[in-house]
Amino acid sequence: MVAHMTQSHPRISKAVIPAAGLGTRFLPATKATPKEMLPVVDKPAIQYVVEEAVAAGLDDVLMVTGRNKRPLEDHFDRNYELESALEKKGDVDRLAKVRQSSDLATMHYVRQGDPKGLGHAVLCAAPHVGQEPFAVLLGDDLIDPRDPLLKRMIEVQEQHGGSVVALMEVAPEQIHLYGCAAVEGTGEADVVKVTGLVEKPDRADAPSSYAIIGRYVLGPSIFGILRTTEPGRGGEIQLTDALQQLAADEKVGGPVHGVVFKGRRYDTGDRGDYLRAIVRLACEREDLGPDFRSWLRSYVTEEL
């Protein structure tokens, strides 16, 4: 039976963004600059993620950071000196862009300390989140704002309770790069019930072609499970392992559902995919697209 939204399913207002990673795949660029601050066209990648949370109705954002991540806090804070200089110049457009990041949401920060994995990063959010369901957004996945994945996930969580993960079908040879879900169908085309989860399985052992991508809506019961979850693959506390316990026993914290996403996703965690994301987003910009597409066509033609 489908559970309807009641007082036991309060409105989700908090987002958690783990941002403590070292960004080693982007060295030397990330030696002194957080990978989340690398620009995607003309905004740092992390701003796209915060904007997505805000668009889904989440106005309280906790960023889980680590050493050398101070630029993240500075980016979402006011810069009065820069704003004053732009005001004196009468540069209204750039002033609005500068203020946009500091006006997006109420921002909070907590240090992860030891980098013990995604599960540990989520656990660091427990004092801030309390006993409410909340969203987790990973910064390496950018979801096109025209495809409101997170809003749909929140709807599913409010309807069913428990936790919700974002799933995307990938080629069999790619499944070892992701957490993978065993699923059962429901009455809704884009919603499945998750019956099991495994982190980065070998192709032969994968229960499906459904990969978990970097969006979660979690019930607060996840914290109790994470506190007792032993380090898994890579010696880290895996969020996937904790969700597997929920999927195996609904009495612990409700069911686990998946929203199957077929929209536009930009992966900025890999250097090649990061470059492709920039090209795709630049091509679709009204201010940059026409000239950039024209140049790109001529460049590709010359190279071929």
C-alpha cells in the first residue's frame, strides 16, 4: 500500500553536499584550488549543485568540507570590496552575478576531518540534519535544470517514506564504476523499488544495469546504520552498504526506492567528461552558443 504524506514525513528543506575530496584526478589544478571550484563555463561546478538544491525547494545547505576548502566558503559569502568596486563602475550585470551566489541559500559548513568515505561524510551531517529526511547531492554530477530530478525524488520520498536514490541505465562495461541496484517494478514508469545494492560490482556480478548517480533523498534512520557500518570497498564507509541494509529490512527505516533518470547529466569528475560538459553547456547558452557552435563546427571540420 502506498503511504501518503503525513506528519511523519516532514517537508524536506535541508541539502547536504559532500565536498571534502582531494580532486587528485585534476592535479596540478587542484593542488591549491578545490576541485569543486573549477569553472564549468563561467561558474564553479559547486554553484550549479547549490542552484539545483534551491530549485528543488531546499533552502538550507550544509557543505561537508576538508582542508584547503576555504574558497568554497568565500564563494558563497559576500565580497564587499568587489561589490563596491562594481557599484562604483555601474556594472549592474556583473554585480548581480557576484551577489547571486551569496543570496542562493542559507549555507553551513562542517569539516569531515579524516576522509573515511561518502558514508562518513553523510554521517558528519547528523547534528545539523537531526530527525528529518534530507537530500545529498554529489558535486561530480551536474543535472540539467530542465530535468528536475531532485524535485521528483523528493515527491517520491514524501509519498513512500524511507529513502530514494537516483538511478540511470549504463552500458554493462561501465557498471563497475558505480553502485548498482537490484530492482522491482512499481506502478509508476520512472519509479522502482530497490531490493539490493552493491558497490562497484564486476560486470558478471551486477544485478542490473541500473547505476546509482549522485543524488539521494535519505531518511534520518540512515545515521544509525552508518554509525555501525564497517569500512567496505576501498577501506571506506560506503553509503551504498548502509542503503543495502535499509533495502534488506524495511523495518529499520522504511523502503528504498529509485527514480530512473533519463535526462541530461554532466559528469565533471573525469577530465574528459569535464571537458565535454563544458562544451555541451557552452553550446546551449544563448549568449555564447551561436558563436561557439560556429567555431566548433569549423574546428572539427579542419581537424577531420
